[in-house]
Amino acid sequence: MSWGAVQNSLTPEQVTAVVEAASKELSSLSLGELRNRAEVGRRADSAVRNGLRALGGPTPDNSQIQGMINRVVARVGGLGFLDALFPPHCTEYTDVLVNADGAVWTRRKTAMAFARLEYLAPTREEVWRAVEALLAPEGRACSEATPSVDTKLPRDRELGFGGARVKVLHPCIAPGGGYPTLAIRLFEPLPVTPAQVVSWGVFTPPIMAALLDAVGRRLRVMVIGGTGTGKTTLLSALCHGVPLDARVVKVEDPEEIWLPHSNVTTLEARPAPPGSTVPAYEVKHGVDDALRLAPSHLIVGEVRKGDAALSLFRAMMSDHAGLTTFHADGPEHAVHRIGIIMNSDANVRAEAAKGMFAEAIDLVVQVGWREGRRVALGAWEVGGLTAGGNVRLEPLWLPGDAELKPPSRRRE
């Protein structure tokens, strides 16, 4: 090796310092920017050269500079094997999992069961790099000190990416192979139309038209179903029944619903920042704030807690039209579960919870799995309370029916 080559070569410590400085400079890039490989490359080139100038050492040759750029790109844009599974490169999946043994599993939009991607075998380093890239834009990290992390990926219209919900568990609480455990729920990259729901065979055109008409007449709808049954997808389609000139406020955790309307405000829940005294902003807060934003229609992506249900029911009982989803395996189960969580979280007695349900909700629509595909399982009108204090549920449509019976409630 020549003396000049030695003079123009950085020590490993200097290279590490430049890579660290350049990576820190790029740590605030959005997910959309991180997934644009050409843009990340250009930013990394500039950041590495800034780091070299700050170092004030010898100027390395182009091959060493390129090596540092590659290391920075790998560190900050490290979605790696996950990138090919996300929109816009792939739109087939609703869920992507990485287990503690490093196995990668996915669930297709048309399937109930997960399937392992045998051709993918990421190393621990690759999975950790992907985790860091997913969490960094939100300022989060997964470690033994914070072994369970929830975060979201924001939607990016230019990339055709609908956003996602992310859960990461550290190996210290999810053992089995030393890999971090990762669960990603991908949201629809484009608005879901009623025609798409019909094309998937969930509803026939006449039933979908009747439900849209009910939404347009300000009836308040709760979509129920189990995990991964497509509750929010159906809710998004039903929102097309809301008049286009309506003032809509939606509350989500995280944002998932696409709307075709122009006068829309979205309120998104957020957890309390780690190590901060700043309180969490929850769905119940969003519903309370939404009522000060002059909505004609209130949309709550999902009711998970009893205090959120209490706020939503109060809003709907004050004559706000709206739609929401709730995890339940049938209309009776929905009433029962609402009563349990409202009692547990908001100290509302079961009898009062049933009364609020009967006053606040007009229609319950259920989706679920049958023979390995998503289907509609029924639509019921909420008809007030029975003499025994139970919520009266009148079936308007069940599988096999040719039409949906007209609801008796009117809120026009």
C-alpha cells in the first residue's frame, strides 16, 4: 500500500464517528422519505460529507466514502426485508408478523389463517434494523427498559401507503430464539368503496345500497365482528353513505379510515410520551373535543374502552349521526361486552349501559369469517328496551335474505 493511500484512509474509529453523526442527522426522516431509496442515498451522501468536514481529518477515497454511505443507508433506511411486503410494492397482506424464532408470517386480505414465508430468513441484525427504522420516526426504541412498544406508521398518499399499527416486544419478555417479536397491521392504501365490498362478496348490491341509504338518513351504525374480520374496512365503505357536503369529524387510534368527503377533521389518539409528564390523548378525549368542532357526523374508528363508549353514546344521544366499530361476536354479545367495559372503565351500571346502547345505536351490522373468507353475518335494528330491561334487537337482514327490511327508526 502506498504512503498516499495510508494518509487518505480513516481509522475504524473515525469511520464509526462519521457514520454515527450522519445517521443522527438523518434520524428525523419520515417513513416515506426512508422508503425512497434514491432520496435516502442522496441524503446519506450529503450527511457523510458533512460528517467528514466536521471531523477535520484526511479526505478518504471514493470507495471508503461509498462504504460509509452504504452503512448510513442500511442504518436509517433499514426496513430491509419488510419493504417488499408493504405497499406500494405489495398490497396483498393485512398482517405481517416476525416471531421470536425469526420466522416471518403474513395474512392475505382474502384469508383467515397466517402463512409462513419460507423464502424469507432475516438475521437478528436485519430484524433489529427493521425495528429501529419502524420506531425511529416516532422517537421510540425497544429495549429491556421498554420491552413492549406500540407505535403507528403514518399514511403516505404519494407512496400509496395506508399506514399501519405496530407492536414490538423485546426478547426479554418474548423468548424463543432471541429475535424481537414484531406484529404489523397494515391499513388499506386507498379508500374502500362500497363497490369493492360488493365485489368481495360481503354484501349483494341491494343490501349495500340499503345500508348506505340508512347511513344517509342519519341512522347511527355500529359494525361488529372479531379480530381481522374487516370491521374498519366495512365502516370505511359505509361512510360513502354520508352526504358529501356533511361536516365529518373522525376519532381514531390510529388513523385508518379514508373518506371521500372534503370537510373532514381527524383526531388521533396518542400514548403518553415515555418519561414525560404529558398525559395520553385517548379516544374519549377525541370524542369530547369532536363535539366542539360542529360535526354533523361523528365517526369513531373503534370503541375499545368503556369511557370511550360512554363519551360516544352521550354524543349520539345528543342527536349526532355517526358510525363506529366494536369487537363482538354477535349483537347480544356486543350489548353484553359494552356493559362490562362501561362498568369496569367508567363505573356505569349494566342496566344504564344497556339503556344508553338502546338510545345511541340504531343499527348493528356484523361481519365475520365463514369457510375461510370474510362475509356479512347479519344486520339488526336496535328497538329500545324490553320489559325485562334487555336491548331489543330486530333482524333486518340475515344471510340468504334477498333484501334488507326498512328500519323503523327515522332521524332525518
